Amino acid sequence: PVLVPNKNATIIEALLLYGELSRKNMKKYIEKAMQVIIKAQVQEGPAKGGIIHKGTFKHQIVFGIYTARVTSALLKLNKYYPDKSILEVCKGTIKFLINLINEKGTYLGYYKNGKMIKNPIWISPSGDFIRAFVLAEQSGISVDKSKKDQLIKAIKNGQLENGGIKTAYGFAVKGSTKDYTGPEEERDVLPVVGWCDKVLRGLSLL
């Protein structure tokens, strides 16, 4: 029942690829998807620059990993159809993403009331942050190198002996706005293919 920004971001990437392969102009469809994203950007407060996940309905949660995915799609779009307004949106999302990085990975995001959601801290899903940072740098947007390196280190530290990468830390208090220092649980340490591939995609760009 709602238009979800990160899903429209995925559609943008698919349409760009289809347009390249088919040599058909998909711009009229892409522009509609782009507007869904732009209208969902937070303009003020602690979550400024982030993208609201409209699929959370009245809760209006701003997720870091989905904001990263949106950023990558917009930056790829800008390569095909250069637009300064797209870069301005991405400058805001990059600042938002940088502020979510911590020593273990990335915080989940923000509630509608402006409180940071500190649990779980994402590890392997944070691969989408790396991709967004690399594409941002390629587009001339400044990225804090120390924070990017901190995230890369956190992801590498999350790798297990079997090659998989931990998903998160803090699932035991999922949704909490307070720091967690307790033990890991199964949901934290379980490697997930659909998240580890985001790490591979992000790190392969470095």
C-alpha cells in the first residue's frame, strides 16, 4: 500500500541495466522511482539525510542499510543522467551513514522521535555502506576515510573460520536505544548469504 524507497532504488538499478542492454530510454520510469526516494529524505533532526523506510508505516523508521542502498542507486543514476540535485541528496545520505559507524559495525538507524536504534549493530549488512562510500568518492563526494576504515576493520573482524561473516551484535535486545554489552546469540553469529554478498560487493570495489 506504500511506495518503498529502497525497493524503488533496486528498480532504478535494474532499469539502468535494462536500458543499457536494450538501448531503450527508461528515464520516465526512473524519474518516478527517484522522486519516491527524494521525498522520503529526512530534512532535519538527528536522522537528517537519512531515508525513511515507508514500509514501516506510522513508525517511519530511518534505516542505515536501506539508506546506503538508496545512495548507491542514486549515484549510479547520476553517472547516466548527471544532476546536481541528486548529488546534494547523496551528500546528505553519506553524512547520515558516517554517523552510524561504530567500532563493531553500524547502528540500525532512528525512530520517528529521533532516538537512535542501537541494537542490533549490523556487521555483514554494512557491506552496503562500503559500496555507497566508494561510489560517492568516485562521484566527487567526500567520505571520512578514518570512519570508512573503521567499518572495514569491523567487518573483517566479524569473519568466522568458515569464511562467513557475522550478521550483527545485539539481537538479544533488538530495537533497544541503549548500548548493549551482553553475550552474542545465534542470530548475531549466524552468517547469512544475502548479507555476506553485500560485503563481497562492497569490498570488491576497493
